[in-house]
Amino acid sequence: MDKIVLKSPLDMHLHLRDGEMLKRVGKYSFSQFSGGLVMPNIVPPVTSKKDLEAYRGRVLAEVGDEKFLPYMSLFFKSSYRKEFLKDLDILVVKLYPSGVTTNSDGGVVSVDIDEVGETLQAMQDLGIPLSIHGETLGDSFEREAEFIPTFELLAKNFPKLKVIMEHISDRRTVEILDKYPNLFATVTLHHLAKDRDDLLGGALNPHLFCKPILKTSKDREAIQELVFSGHEKVMFGSDSAPHQREKKESRNGSAGIFSAPILLEGLVTLFENFGKLELLQNFVSENAKKIYEISPPQKEIVLERVEKIVKEEYGGVVPLFANEKLNWSIL
Ligand code: DOR
Ligand code: ZN
């Protein structure tokens, strides 16, 4: 097989940024995907209807003539109530514990029922899913595992609320997915393809520094097993998070892996290497359509078996797989 067609691929976790960076990076997502869930952690974060609509407008201006539907998200605040949420055109509310990642300072200080319960009740009543960056501020490699009791608490207390565990990276998180019917997960390409030895086993590679941090090879294998089992509660979300090269190669380096330019070529290469190509369509589109009950624009992306060496920079940002070889290309 030398050609693959993906139908309406979706990136259900995407940082498009704003301003100059949006102009530089948006096109990579708009050309490859038929839609994507746009994260709200811009500066300032998206917390009002006015900011939401203004941001959607700036994104759509960059989409231009491409067929790409931006699904918007709102930055979680404990003050949100039904009257406010019911008028918004959003796919999710995204909860960040305060301080766990880029531009999350305005997030929730303690994720407990007293703090977030009323808002979650309103979301459950309105059928708005909760997207959540599940990490504590504990030991860097244990942060996601330490957050598991909170995932369980939320899933248990709000059984009709869809809870999306974003960019899961730890083998222990995989184990709770089937315990609650309302728990779902996104998985990134980088957590499938890389582990902490790629980040810091040899020379330190700041371009592989992200939150949640890359874990052990055992964790990576557990994430692979989950995705390559064809699990229907798991969907693709790249967490592509561009930062200028200078911000990454710095004594105060920003967290985020920029994968947008090579996502589908990277995914097809990886799925083929594992003999699981037949599962890719579900992972990049069908599962998300069912979980979120969405009908994205119809679009076909053709990939051909043509090798490519990934460029070292796209618009001043170093991508995932820089200088590495992929077996498939979008020509
Ligand atoms: O590494 C990350 N970077 N993880 C996130 O959750 C956010 C992202 C960003 O916005 O830079
Ligand atoms: Zn993210």
C-alpha cells in the first residue's frame, strides 16, 4: 500500500496561540485537519463570551479559505454558572490546576468539590464536557499519577459529565479509563513516540520538554497498548504547543512540543511501524466524533509512501522529529 486517505482528521487538543504566532503556525493545522479543539490558555485566557468570540474571529481570519472548523474552549473558572454557560458556543470547558503549565496561573487552586462543584453541576446539566489537565504540583514524574484520585472523584460525583483526561502519559492513568463510563482520554503523538530518555537520556533536548513530562519507556508502552487496542474512549489530541526557539533553548525553558507541521505524517509512520494502520481512522476522527457528538466538515487528506526528513524549524519553532526521517508525506 503506497497511499492512504484519512477522512476528516481531527486534532482534539491544539494550541493555536494568538497574534504573530497564530499567523505562523495555524496553517499547519488548518491544512491537515478538518477541525480541532482550540485551547484557551492564551494571554489573557479566554474566560468571557466577548473574548471567546473575538478569539474565534482571529482564528477564523487565519483559516481563510481552508476547510477547518475550530471548536472553541473556555478557561475554567469556579465562578461560572448555568446562565452564563448556556449562551456560549463551546465544545468544552478546560480546567487547569493553577501553575501546572504554560499560562495556567489563573487556574483552579484546589480541585475539590467545594471549589469546582457548582460549576461542574452546571456543565453536567447543560451537557458541556470537562477537559482537564490532570497534574498536581508534586514530583515532576509523579504529577499525573498524583492527580488520579481527583479524576476519580470528579467522574464519580458527576456521572453524567463527560470528563476528558488530556494528553495522558502515565501507565497508571490508563488503568482508570475503564472504571468510569464518563471518563475519556486524549493521547498525543509525542507521548506515543518518545519517552524521557529521548528528553534527557543523552544530551538534553529542550524541544522535547512538555507537560505532562515524557515518562518511562514502560509508560510509553502502556499508552501505545491502549491506543493500539483500538480503544473507543481514546482520541487523538496533539497538544501541539509552539514556543519560539529562543524560549525553548533557554535557562528558563518553556514547556511545549510543537508537532503541528508533521502530525499526520508522523502518525501514519508510527501506526504502520506497529502494524496498526487500520486503527488510525478511528483514532484521528471517528472516536472523537462519537465522544463529542460532532460532525466536522468533510475533508480527505492523502498521504503517500514518500520519505521525508523533517525540517529543523518551521516559522522559528523547532518541531517534533526535527531532522528525523518519516516514511510518509503529504505531497
Ligand atoms: O507542554 C505543554 N505546553 N503542556 C501544556 O499543557 C500546555 C502547553 C502550552 O500551552 O505551551
Ligand atoms: Zn495543551
